[in-house]
Amino acid sequence: MKKFSELVEHKAQNTGFSGVITISRGDDFVVNRGFNFRDRINSIPNNINTRFGIASGTKTFTALGILTLVEKGCLKLTTEVGEINRDFQGFIDPHATIEQLLTHTSGIYDYFDEEQIKDFDNFFVDIPWYRLTTPSDYFPLFKHKQLKFKPGQRYSYSNGGYILLGIIIEKIEGKLFKDFIEKNILQPNKMMDSGFPLLNSLPFNTAWGYLEDGKTLNIYNIPICGASDGGMYTTSGDLIKFWKRLFKYKIISSDYLNQMITPRVNLKENISYGLGIYIQKFNGQNLYYLVGSDAGVGFDCACIPERDLIIIVISNQTNGEDEIVEFIYLNLDLI
């Protein structure tokens, strides 16, 4: 393991990686270190307790929020969106189900269509970023649009679908999405350094996000507050807690965890999608992971329960995680 640790740290330093790398096996850390700076102007370094944005990694927590409501009997995976809100029409078939929203198979119009948009650093919407503070604030971006395809016809990764899930949570619970996730998912699972802070008042030891040029802050490129499709902040330590508690059935029951991690959609060879989580066959074992990319954010977080192995790479720069993540998986047999 020492050789692996040295290789990873050497690779991170040589490539200018900025962020945190945490790899644990059981109760032991193989790698647990911050690299480069959370504040480059003032040369303040990243460390293992630094908070980072995780972009679309948030979707897994949205899925967990939905599954807690299903467990409570507030809705079903087969519930149709038209049963919840009559305004949900045009941009989505009212017969699309909660499960189809979770699996990106609903056909909903997407305000941020990643099949078409590749340059996150230069993506903007018709509403100022500072006005997007709740999922409902996104509604004008797609409510008059047309659906992409009929529900269940195919897979199409959808930020809009997860925005709709956030709106559904707010409607059922009568409270803000972020407050619901913090109170029902994060805090009960001791993820006390995770949440949805405003971009203009980030808490102490939070990393600024930088665009791919390495100099420009992302403050004019992402919403001021995270929502149900992305934008949560967390630490590598909190993510360790997340994986351990998830597979000990502390977040949702074993029945609903099994439903969550059961492959629902085949994406490519050995990779599929469950309910808000990716599943991959890796060296004959199941690897579960969440990923996120945005302006100033690169995130890859995985767990191989059979090996009691957790791999977390978070970068505070656009696409900053790509090279180091590839290197880690190419050398994972050294652990």
C-alpha cells in the first residue's frame, strides 16, 4: 500500500492536481491528503477537512431524499408526476414516474443538456445565477419546452429531471429542498460539514472553484446555491461516513438500498445506472460511484464494499480530477 500511496501522491504533485484525495481500506487510510490551494490568491492550501462542491454528486443525495419519502409512504416509485402537480406537463409526459426521473429515462426537457453542452466554463442560462436558490427557481427554464422522448424510451442524463425531483420533495414536505436534505440525510448521518451554503458566504475552509485556466473563479458560472441536480458542498471525511453508513443501512433500509443499487439502465459494457447511483463491474466486483463536473468542480467518489475500499477525489478546478482518477484505477491492484 505504501508504494501505491507514493505513486498517487507523486502523480498528483506532478500534474498540478488541486483538491483532496482520500482512499481508505477498512479503518485505515491509504491516501488522505490535500493538494494545492483552496484560495490561490492568498496561497491557502487545501487540506483533508476542506469543503468542496461536488456538482452532480448531489443527485445521489436527492435520490436518497426521495427514497426516504417512499419508505414513509408519501409516494411510490411508480407514482406518476401528473398525480403530484398538474403543472407538470408539456416539458414532461404526466405519466412519467418517479423511478423514471431517478433513472434519467423520463424524457423530460433538460435546461442543461449534457448531451449537447460540453464546455461547462462557458454555459449560462436565461436567469441570473444569483436568482437560482431553490429547485422551483429553475422551473421557468423548461416549463414551456417540449419533452425529449416518451417515458421509458431511452436513457438521457437529465439535470432537469432531478430539479423536478427537488420540486416534488418541496411540495410533499412543505419545506426547502436543502433544508430537507440537511435535516433528513446529512445531519442524522453525522455529515456535519456538508450542506448547501450560499456562494457569496461560504463557510471557513471551503475551497474556491477555479475554471480550467486555473486563474478565474467560478462565481459567475454556477448558481449561488446548490439545488437537487447539483451544488452540494462536503468533505472527504463526510463522504467516508456516507459510504459506511449507507452500506450499514443507516440511511435507508436494506430493502431500499438494494433497490437503489440494482442496475436499472445499461449505459455501456460493465456500467449501469440504478436509482441515482452508478454501478460498475470492476475486476469482478461491484463498484458503486457518484460523479460530478461543473465550472470549478471535478468529483469522483466510489466504494467497493467487497474490499471495504472507498476512493474519493475532489478537485476545485474544472475537469481537475480526470487524470488522477484514471491513474488511481489503473493502479488499484497495488492496494
